[in-house]
Amino acid sequence: MSGASGISSERASLGLPASGISAQDPPLVLSASDEYPSENLRLLELTEALAAQLEEASVATLTVRGRAADTAVLVGADGAAYQMHTAHTSNSVYVLARTEAGLELRAKVSQTFELQPTRPQIAARVAEVLAWDERGGFRGMAFERAEPSGRRVTDAELSRHVAGSDAQRRRVLAGIPAAVVDGAWRRIDGAYSVEVLRLAVASAVENDWALDAVDARLAWQALQADDAGLPLAVVDAVLARFSRPPSGGAYAIDARRVARFLAELIFEAEGARTWPAAELVRALRAAMPPQLLLAEGAELVAAWGSADVPRSAVRGLAYASAPIDAHLLYAPAGLPHHATYLTPLSRCAMPGDPRSRLRCLFAAKPRWSRDEIVPFMEDLVDVDPDLLDSADAAAVAAVAKAVDAWLVKFARATRAPSGDMVYTSRLN
């Protein structure tokens, strides 16, 4: 390096005075450490968001999660995840240390970690980790519980093996549902969840409690006659799973959430067969707790038409199709529910990146309208599902913007006779 300006810049970057070198300055001594030319260091390229988080945090930390066989995933404080890939630098970087004798050359860096945004399969990995103690879960219609076996699934175990923030993991655990019992997470079987809910609803009606203000502890106390060993955490988790966000410590049981959960169980029990919508309506009515059939919103299962199915209890679980009489599809009133068929297709079982998700969707059905495909993509957008359920304008707009961008990138649009845009794949 030559020139006073070059020396000045070098000195400034090393924390030395930036006024240049004069005759009175001590000589600049540069020596190599015993370990040089070690290349055991790598640079990490930070995104602007990650750099801002580190600057704002009182304790600057970054968390890398995943198993030994996984591609390492770095998780920011906001839950954003990035895959870490090794890349070689075009110019080597030298690491210096200040010592009493001067500057010491410690290492040469020629590789960096590049960060690529990713959506880790949090739900799938949580389910996999919980399966380590699967025989210790809560299951059965008669409150049967097996003894725990294998590894205990603690918060530390989940944090170590599941990429994502604590909030993201908790959201997945709440949707299963799962509960912490004796210090470990335990999965609550679907049929068992429904049975606990049935008894909790029955107890609420018997004690004249409003179904939009059920106290978990009171419900748990009422259920002790059926099973004295039933943990409070299980009752709390079940009520949370089937309720709107609690207000004042009480749960408002949501008939729509119950119907959706039951639809998922029905689809799982029957495999991939196509359901006439009217048949599914009958199955749901038979499975719903009778007290909820009279609740506000329960009539959502009574009048499904083709336009309503994607926004009903089967949102993201199945797609609608018409019978051979395709001319009915474009009738002004849409298809009556008795002429609509539902094909199970769970978004939870599909990949977590937009390109791969769309590839799966177009493999299942080659043509999609925008309204049909949005429910199968919205979980890829980082918005609160509760806000989507309540049709929050900002959440809906965020989903629409993201899905439209993916469709422009990965799909072709044509106009159907009805005037609606229909999308086909442009992926090879």
C-alpha cells in the first residue's frame, strides 16, 4: 500500500490514529503468530436485518440450529431463518491482533458463510422430535395414558433440533396440540383432544358457563370425576387449541376451529378418497359436540357452495372440484354443495418453500384459480394465523402480495370463461 491516504485508512481500520505516520511515531511492527497460516476462521455475511438486531441487542448473539446431518440454519431474534452455505472469497482476508510488540498476523480467511433465506420445516421436525416419546402421549377415548418411554422432549431438546424461534415452535405445539407434563412436552392424540373438549363443553353447559368464557381450571376441576389423573396442562392446551385467543384468562370455544380439526381427522381416517361435500357435512355434524352445533358459526357446515369451500373449515385441507357436468361450474350462483366434491390435500404435508409447494399443488391439480390456491400457500407468509382467521386487512394484504409474487414467478395465468384468472405451472 502506498500513499499517506492509504496508510491513514489502514490505521483507522485498525483503531490507530488516522492522521498519518510521522517521524515521531513508533515503527509499525507486523509479525506472524505460531499458528499462522491457520484457516480455521470464516466470515459470516449478515443481512441488514440481522446486523440491526445485533446492534440493538444488549447481548449480541446469533443462534445456529439443526442436527449434524442438516444444513446449518441460523435463526434471528425475529424468527427469520437462513441456511448457511460455504463460499470462497475472491481475495483472502487477514486477521490481525494487537500485542505489546505490535500487530500479530493470526489467520488467513478465504471462506465465508453466505446466508440464504429459508423456511425450515418446523412443524414436521417438531412432530418428529415429539415421536421420540410417542408412547408417552395422551390418547384414547377413555383417557388411557401410556407410561413415558425413550427420550424426554424438553424445551432444550426442541430448541436444539428444531430451527425456528421459540414463538414459532410454541405456535406449532399449540396446533398439535401438545402440553408440558412433568417438565416434558407430550403430544395429545387427536381423538383424545376431542374427547376432552366434549367433556369440557358438557361441563360448561351443565354448570351454566358461557362457551365464550370457559375457565380452564374450573373445567379441569369438573373433569376430575371422569379422570382424577388428568393434568391441568392438558385441559388448558385442548381449550387453547379450539378457542380464539384468550381474553381475561378465559377461553372462547370456536366452532369453526373444532370443525376444521374434525375435518382433518376424518380425512386422515379415510385416506385420500374424494368426498362429496354433502357427505362430509353429515360426517362433521355427527362428530361435532352437540352443544356447538347451536353455537354461532356452526352453520358454516350447512351451505357450502363451490365459492365457499376454500374459506370454510376445510381451508388448506382439501380442494373442491365439480362433477362431469362442468357447465354447472360457471352458473351465476356457483355449485350447490351437493354437486361439489372435496379432494383431501393437506398443506402441512407439503414442502415449506414456495417453488416446491407450487410444484406439489400443480402435480395434484394442473389448473388453479387464485382463490383456490391461496389457502394452500398462506402458511408460507410470516403472518399470525389468528389475524388471518379474523380477516385482518393487513394480514390478508400481506398474504395476497406474497402469493401473487410467487404466481407471477412460477405460474402462467390465463382467463377462464367465467372471467377469473386460472394458473398453470411454468415449472419444469
